[in-house]
Amino acid sequence: MAVPVSQAWTVATYILKQKLSGRKRFPLVTMLEPLFRCNLACAGCGKIQYPAHILKQELSPEECFRAVEEAGAPMVSIPGGEPLLHPQIAEIVAGLVERKKYVYMCTNALLLKEKLHLFKPSKYLSFSVHLDGQREHHDFSVCREGGYDIAVEGIKAAVAAGFRVTTNTTLFDGADPNSVRAFFDELMQLGVEGMMVAPGYTYEKAPDQKHFLGRARSRRLFRAILSNRKQAWKFNASPMYMEFLMGKREFTCTPWGMPAYSVFGWQKPCYLLQDGYADTFNELIETTDWNNYGTESGNPKCANCMVHSGYEASGAYYTFSSWKGFAETAMATLFSKYEDRGALDLLNEPIKPAHAPLVQIGASAEARAEQKHETVA
């Protein structure tokens, strides 16, 4: 399995308890953003496009613990920004582990090797390393030459030290499915526990608006990548979500499944959209007009979204909503090759080059200076 049995059991029993209690909207993962500051400036990212005074703000450990306990989800994802830039990130992670939350500490891994001594290996902690493909494609995606090699060194160090390591890959238009499949082989050879992959979300503030995928192209790409799988590949995602990416299933969005908490409060309606904020989790659930979101709503901001923060929970909830859902998930787990001759033909089609001139190579001067300071510290 790509996750420990204890984690799978905790998540399963949590969902069943919520279902049996009659609770209609409940979170699966708390998306905890302790800061927006980052040491990269990726062209497809809309999370770091804030003024300097916002990028300097941070959540305290106490604020983080309060938000996680308020939501009550069994898993916590810590994205950013770059969480390793937070001066108290080790204290935050240790507190969440002590509360027996399964923590995915998202990182671009530029500082992972230097910061590794601050953490202790635990079944409750996984470093989720952002890698968007093989060396050339990843460096292009994050606008930083050499970023891939640094991240790989961080992964090797974390695996050698006994940490759980997963990866998070975002794909854009022009991605070569053959390269992505070869990339999966590389990750498995590094000792990565499981891989998560999704199409990029069309952030309005992202510098590069040309390479976001529409739904039809996303399904075509993921059909080529995820069909005819190798047995060695391990994915850190619901089998139902993977089938959704491949176009084998239709799910409605579950934006409350992975609510986001940051220096602004609880973000409405989800990690991807900013339609206001709530002071408490209950306020988020009760005052958000959920009918305004998801592809079926007609909201243009949701039209092409297939991101895990909206649909991973949908797949997990489907699994435990009926015996049929459970049986289909079990079958997808046991028989995961997905033989598809048509998908093999897609692998032979020419790919439109995505490697145009980069919007930006390297981090900003301020970010590089901060990275140097953090590395020395």
C-alpha cells in the first residue's frame, strides 16, 4: 500500500462515523497554510502573488493547532508558500504529530536537506515534495534551474533518515505522457512511498496563463499516463479520483472536503478560490453558498477544475457511501493496470512543445536572499 494501514483505517473509520452520524458536510483534510512566503516564483502559481506585508505574516503554532482541532479532520496538509521558511515549522509539525494527525508537509525541497534535523521520523509525518516531472520539465515548471537536482537530494536524504516521502506533481498543457511515465519510474527508484498527480488549477494571478489544461485535454492526458500502469507505481490518491482524472468517472466537487486555513482565516469556498473568509470552521460551512461552486454550478472559475483539493474527497466519500462504492474501490485497488490499447496509441502522438522561454528563471532577489539566510541558519 502507498499509505500505512493505520492511516487507511483511521480515515475509513472517520468517514464512516461522519456518515453514520448524519453529517452532510465534513472535511477529510485540513489545508493549513502557515505562510504564503516562498523561495520560488513559479509561473503557474497563484499563491504567492501577495504584497510584501502579507508575505511576511505567519500563523503561530497555537493558531495552527486551534484551526486543526476545530475542523477535526484526521489528515493535515501543510502547503504554502514554502512551509520550511516558517521559523516555528518544526514546533507546528511536532504538535500535530502529538495530536495523532497524519501530516503531509508540502515542500519544494530546496531547504529539506538542511532542515531535516528539525524533524523526527513518524508514521504520522510525510514530506510531500513538489516535483512536476523529469529534470528539464520540473525546472521549467518552477522557473528555477537546478531545482530538480536539489529536490532529489532532499528526497534521498529524507528516505535515508527514515522519513515517509511522497510527491505532488502538477501537470500543464504540453506535458509529455511518456516523460511523465518515465518520471514515475524515477520516483519509485528513489524510494518514494506514493505519488500524487493532478492538472494545474487556472489561478487568475498566475503569470503564465497559456499552459493550463481544459477538462477534455486533462482527461486525454491522464488516460495516456495512467492507463497500462506498471505494477511498481504507487499512488497516494483515491483510486476513484484516479479514475476521475482518466475520464472513467464523473464526480461533483466537494470543496468542503479540504478546507483551507491561513493568516486570513477560513477561505471561502476552498483552497483554490478566494471568495471571502470566515472566522470559524462552522461559519465557513454554514455561510458558504456551496451551490455556487463546482463544474455543475456553471461558475466559470470552476469550469476546468479537476484538482485533488476539490475531487479527492469526492472519490473517498464515494467509496464509503455504499457497498457498491466500496466494492468498486476494492476492484480498482486490486486490478489497477487499466489495460487500454487506445491509450497506448496516445503515447505515440506528437506532443506540442511546452518549453517556451520561461516567465522567470530562479526566485526573486528577496527570495534568494531569504533562502540563503535560512540555509545558513
